[in-house]
Amino acid sequence: MTETRTATPERPYHHGNLRDELLAAAEATLRERGQEQLSLRELARQIGVSHGAPRRHFADRQALLDALAITGFGRLDDALRAALEETGEDFPSRLRATAGAYVRFATDSAALLELMFTTKHRDGAEAVREAAAPAFVRLDALIVQGQRSGEVAAGDTEQVSIVLFATLQGIATLINGDMVDLSRLEDLTDQATEQFLRGQRPLG
């Protein structure tokens, strides 16, 4: 009697829009378990494709991390742009909208934001730095608007932008580190924005 064997189906090599699915699964892993738990083989297992399939889109783990960072900076810029489009043209309104959008992104996507900045400063990460530029150009342009309207003192635009960014990142860090409750996010952001406006006004 001839033994009949049931073939074990192989995992598919292709899987719809595999690149997007890998990025989504990677971000979920990043959020839930941290960057150290990210691997192409494990992501392939989660999605249900062959272990070699992810390499059609990402040559190695670092390429995956770079892609995550690039995607994150794109989403950050989208969030800032949307906030500005939904507010008035005056500088205080645009400042409040930008500050709120940034801090919400930084607290909603804390693990991703950390990856974005660490990857941005990695040697050879030119594509990530290029992806990061639009969001920071918006911040610089906002300060220039404030200077032109007379609501921000003349001076080094980049330095003023760094002060604003450090303030907003500080709020996010306190919340992400459970040192301040998330419920205080809006009030703290509003207060920081008002203090920034008062502190940056021209003298006299």
C-alpha cells in the first residue's frame, strides 16, 4: 500500500501590498514591544509570508527602520500641515495649532518619534534627514512669520525654533515618561505657547 502524503502548503512569497503591511506590523511591534524586538523574519511570520519575502522591499533590518522613520516624518508633516490649514492666518493661532499638533503626535506615537530622531542622526541616513526637513521648514517659516508681524523679536530664526521645539518636546517627554498625566497635555501646551509668545515679544 502506497503511503499518501499531504503536502504542506508553502507560505506565499507575495502578499498584497506587502511593503505597507510590513511597515504597519513593524510599527505595532515598535509600539508594543520596542525596537529591539523588530526583525524581518518575525514580521514575515506575523503576516504569513515566506521569511525571504520582506527582503524584496527591505534589504535588511536597518532599511526597515529607515523606512519607518521616513514614514513617520511624513505623517508628522501631514499633521502639522493639516493643523495649519484648519486655523487662522494670524501668528498666535498658527503657533497654537502647530504646537498642539506636534505634542499630540509626539505622545500618540512616542516610540515611533524616538526611532525617527535616532535614525535621523545615524551616519548614512540622508534619506531620513531629507524626509525630516519639511516639518522643520514649517517650524522655521512660522517663526519668520512671527518676526515679520512684529510678534517675535528679530534674531536667529533657527535658535528661536530650537527653543520652541525643546519646549514642546519637553512636554511630550514628561507625558511619555509618566511624569505628567496625559490629561494635562492640552493645558500644558496652551500655557507653554502663551509663555513663548510673551517671552519672544520685542522689547519696548
